[in-house]
Amino acid sequence: MTAIEQTEARPRGTRLPRRARRNQLLGAAQEVFVAQGYHAAAMDDIAERAGVSKPVLYQHFPGKLELYLALLDQHCDALLQAVRTALASTTENKQRVAATMEAYFAYVEEEGGAFRLVFESDLTNEPAVRERVDRVSLQCAEAICEVIAEDTGLSRDESMLLAVGLGGVSQVVARYWLSSESAVPRDTAVQLLTSLAWRGIAGFPLHGSEGGH
């Protein structure tokens, strides 16, 4: 059961173990922050959505920013894990590209709209938020960079540029696909973007092959 499902399933006043209560509060906070943005959201709204009193909410999170950062940490970690899992899912490079694209599309389409906290936050002027968003983008790029550098023999700096481009294109196109309510099915969108990216990356010979770096 997800945190949001826990929120919907628990009536007001139900006593929960501390970890379960924290997850429930995070689920309620996600719904409110995604719907209203950070600045318009109020702790009253989150407590009401969770079916708890404000004192219970403050027992777990001392303020709205701390709650937002806990939620952001959770979903940044989920994105990074999805990208790493995609890269490790195969040793065939075109399929790695496809799996990485699919990871971004799946993350963006995930129920609850958590990607908006990472990619479309209205709080990026807050240093703690900006640091987390920049860090997960860098970590995803580094994971992609390792594979590119290993397979092509390009320098780390060159590989990192390609990795940042691949990750950036993936999340921007995935968000556009979702927000535009495109008639293109997700599988087809992933295939199209994979073809575009692969035509570029495939131009770099495999490391150790004839004519390679």
C-alpha cells in the first residue's frame, strides 16, 4: 500500500505505528503540495487531508519546509534508483537507452504527480531544495556517464556532457508528453525518443573496437 493509499484508507483518530504514520503524512503532503504548490499549501490542509490534528503533524515534522524536504528526498531517491535499475537491466546498449527513457517516462506518469516536486517545484529559490534537485540530476547523469565512458572510451568530461544531454532530453520530453495529453502511446513515445538518442550515441564506436577511442 502506498503512502497515498494509506492516507485514503485511514479514518481520523486511528493510531498507527510511527513509521506508518510518517508515511501517511508524507502521502497527504504529496497530494497537497502537488495540487497547490509549496507556497499555497498550509499545514492545516495537510493535517486535514491526513485526518490528524496539527500537533500530530508537528510531532513528525517541525515545519512545512522540513516536510517538503522529506518528501523531496523520497522522490529524488526513487528517480535515481529507477535510472540505476534501468542501466543495470541489460548489457545491450540500445536497450539501455530504451530502459533509461522508459524510467523517466514511468517516473513522470506515476500516480500522484511526485515528479512535479522534483522537476517543477515552485521553491527552487530555497537553497535546500535547489541543492537536492541539482544533486539528483547530477547523480542520474553520473550513472549514465559511467556507462558511456566505459563503452566508448570517451573522457569523463565528454561522457558527462552526453549523459547530461540524455537525462535532460528524457525528462523534458516525458513531461511534455504527459502535460500535452499526447495521443502517442507511452511505448511509442519511448521508442521514438530512443531512436533519436541512439542515432547520436551509436556514432561513438565501442571502446576497444576497430577505430574506437
